[in-house]
Amino acid sequence: MTSDIAPSSKTMASSVPDSSPSWQIKLLYDGACPLCLREVNFLRKRDAGQGLVAFVDIADLNYAPADNGNIDFETAMGSIHALLPDGTVMEGVPVFRKVYEVLGMGWVYAITKLPIVGPIADFIYDIWADWRLKLTGRADLATILAERQQQLACSSDRCKVSAE
């Protein structure tokens, strides 16, 4: 299978590829984002248990950057990311294009390959990524990061309150 994803500033090589994964793309998504979940649920239905797409919830406290192209939580929250089996890290609109291609719906994002449309789609997505938290009624990224750090600290038994 060949990929028609053109290299861009939004695609870079990762140093640690997964060994022989069964998936064709690993999608990192924000499981606390209602719109992201809607899209992921749609994509899961399209995958229909084939395992073509590995879905990784970055909001899960067990999310491990080392297992996901060394993409830390803060970076992953900034925009959509995905990994290919060879360790290539993708970001932005090319992620959607590749996921839909893998699931046999490449036509949905095919227009974003055109010279004029592609940069416009990237620009619109970048605006969406910057405003997604606010538009979905969530706290800003700094607050989310602080809350996550607190949750991670508490999960290690350091802030458990004893019952009296």
C-alpha cells in the first residue's frame, strides 16, 4: 500500500517505531473532548474491529508518550497527532486524510491535497485547534495541564485522605 501524503512541516520522523504493529495508523485523540469523541466513535464504527486504526486516548492518566512517538500530553493537546507503523509522526490535516484513507473513505479529505485547498484547510484546522477547548466549554490548556499533574500526583497515593 502506498501513501500519497506529501511530506510537510506537519510530518516528521520519530526515533522509535513500533515493532510489527497490526494497525496502519495510530490515532492520538483527546477523550475528554466531546467533538473528538464523536469523530472517534464514527471512525471506530468504520474500522469495525479490523484493527486498521489504533485509538489512543491522550486524556487517559496511563497515556505514555514513550509508546506514542514521544508525543507528550501538552503537544498532543495542541493538535491532532498520529503515528505510522514505521514511526513517522503526523500532525494536523494529514492525520485526518490518512485515517480516512486507511478506512476506505479517502475521498472525504482528497480535496485537501489540492495546492490551494490544502493550505486553506491547514489554516482552518490550526484555528480550530487553537480554539477547540474554549468552543467545547473546557478550561484553557494551562488549567488542564495543572489538573492533570494533580491527578497524576494523586494517583501515586500522595494525596489520598484517610477516613476518620
